[in-house]
Amino acid sequence: MEIKKVAVIGSGAMGSGIAYVCAARNYEVSIVEVNKKLLAKGIKRIREMIVEGVNRGKLTPREAEETLKRVKGTTSITEAAKDADIIIEAVYEDINVKKEVFQKLDETCPNHTILASNTSALSITELASATKRPNKIIGLHFFNPPYAMKLVEVVLGAQTSEETRRIADDFARALGKETVTVKDSPGFIVNRLVLPMLNEAAYLVYEGKTSIENVDKAATLGMNFPAGPFRLADFVGLDIALAVLENLHQAFGEKFKPCPLLVEKVKAGHLGLKTRKGFYDY
């Protein structure tokens, strides 16, 4: 199956970023949001990414114009899904919300359509249970920002077919990405590795052993990481980091119990870069 038309459900930072990457690679893209106000914000984000692409020399002005023309916004899932070859869900990281979206998509889109989730930790197998096409459900976990980060995790549910895996992997590579394949498991690969590190870093500070700045300095200079765990968490969003940790905690037990420092930050609404305050002030 050749993928020509893409639908993206959700126009937040990840959804709009994924839509931009697809449009820039010559795919026709429909992006869906629950209301016109949120949709307008999402389209604005895509415009800003296109302008940045021109400024960075990644797009010519003509290519930028054509990229924007390939993006269509709508508040109707039915309209976006009716002729899509692949649909990428990028809504709030809540399994019940995502299952509702998958159920509606399954009822609406053509039989050949592949349904992918951009979830960073939730079960692809459970999402597939909300549909009548579990063989066509897969995870395509992009990283933030999608236009800059080269990796996509291809996550296989219990019933994902080899054909679906191949098509989804080829699609991700056609977007200019490198892929890794992993069977469905909480946190997949990257978050299974990174979130425990953040949690341990938070415990070091919570226990009064050192400072946030010292931890990040140790990670960048001692381990040659491009950013320390606290800067990375602020960039990703502390609410997202906590949600993934809670998922890992539920799956694997006490060794993944979220540090109270992280929990307190999220309760206070200090979510990182997007709220201008997290482990650091911005």
C-alpha cells in the first residue's frame, strides 16, 4: 500500500510538528482539533515551523508555500479520516481518551487505513482492543520537536501485522527519520531508559545531596549528554514525564515510584518550558 494522505489527530506541539514534517515531505495532511480556537493555534504553530524552516535554509520560499498548501485543518474526525491512508493520533496522554479516538477512527476510516499512536508510554495492544482492526494498529513515537529529532520508535502491539510494521516503518523513513522497533512494553525503549534517570536525579536533589545545576552539569560534562535530566524534563514537560513514570510505576513496581519533588512541581503547575517555570525559570 502506498501512503498518500495522512491525518493527524491533535494539533498540540507534537501533532502540529508531525503534520509539518509530513507536509514538508509532500504528503497531503489533514489535522484535527476539537474546536476552531485550538485548531487555529495548531495551524499557527505549523506556519511558524515553516517560517523557521525557511530561516534555517531547510525550505525555499516556494517549498514553504507548497508545504502550507498541503495542510488542511478541520474539527471533524470523520472528514479527516474518510480517505486517509495512515492516521497518527497525538492527543492527551490518557488511555481512555485515546481509546475513544481509536474507536471513532475505526468506525470512520477505510478498511486499509493504518491507525498509529504517538503515545510515549501507553499500551498499543490496549489501544488496539478498542478497534476491529488490531492488525493495523501500531505505535509511531516521534520525539519533540518532530522536525529536528531523527528517531521514531515503531511499537508493535500484540496483533500488529508484519505488513503494518513494514508500511509504518517505510513511512517513517520516508519522513527522513531513523527507526527502532520494539514490542509493546511500558516506556518502550527511550522512556524506559530516560525516566528512571530523571527520577534518580530528582531524588538526589529531594534528599539534599546536591543541586539541580550540579546534576545537569555532571550529566553534560561527565556523560557527554547534550542536556542534563532536569533541562530535558523541562523541555519535554514535567506533566508528561510524571505520566510516563506513573505508568512505569504501575507496570514494574516501587523502583519507578515518582519522586515527590517531581509530583510537587506538577501539582504547582510548574510544567517546564511551556509554563515558563519548571526545575528552572524561563
